[in-house]
Amino acid sequence: MAGVNYVTKETLEQMREELQQLKTTGRAEIARQIAEAREKGDLKENAEYDAAKEAQGYHEAKISQLESAIATSRIIDAKDVDTSKVSILSKVKLTNLGNKKTVEYQIVSEQEADLKAGKISVTSPIGKGLLGKKAGEIAEVNVPSGVLKFKVEAISI
């Protein structure tokens, strides 16, 4: 994860809580699983032991990823957001010029992204394509299926 990771204060707290949980109870649970599997005999042919060790690797990778995300995080407050152009935490009302449908998204950090809740990541193709656009402008967004054109109807908090 490179660069600055803009998040809300609440998201940063959630990330810290998750990291604390992973480092304490999560590691203890993995260690218990490894010890349990080790007691079952020959480690060369012990699929349970291999699975527990693999889970430990994923667990440590998740801890490392969270530590990196927290270290590069900067808290952004909604009151500091400039609504003259699309930026992180902006709510953007768009019209898809291809199918004439209107949608509304909030541009958020990767950790906060939730498409069902209308929150898209600032690093997603649409998020990147909208950054810096002003109301009335057309954003051409390169997505895997081609180029989508969106008209920025309104920007709010």
C-alpha cells in the first residue's frame, strides 16, 4: 500500500481495534490450532498442521497489511472537504450517459468502500475518474468493460 491513506476517525479506530484483536486473541487461536495439530503425530503427513501453518501465514499477512494501512493513514473530516470538486468523502450525484441512469456515490478510502451502501473507493476506476471533477463536467472512466461517461450532477458532503 503506497502513499497516504485518507480515512475517517471512526474507520481508523476500527482498524486499530481489528489489529489489536488479531495480535491478541487471533494469534492465540492460531497457536492453539498448531499445537493441537502437532499433537496428532507425524508433521510430514499432517494436513491439519499444514492448514494451521498456512492460516498463520495469512493471519500475519493481515496484521502486516493493517499495520501498514494505519501507519499511512491520515484522518480527514467531512467539514474540511471542498464541495466545489469531487474529493474523498464527497457525495457525488452522477448520470451515466450510456444508459441515462442516475446514481449517487460517496468517495471513500479502500477500507471504507461498500458498494451496497453507495460507498466507492477513491482507488477504484470510477473513484479515480471522478476525482477533481466539478458539477456539470463529464468524467470518462476506463473500466474493464470499456469507457463509461458520467456527468457530475451535484457534489455534497
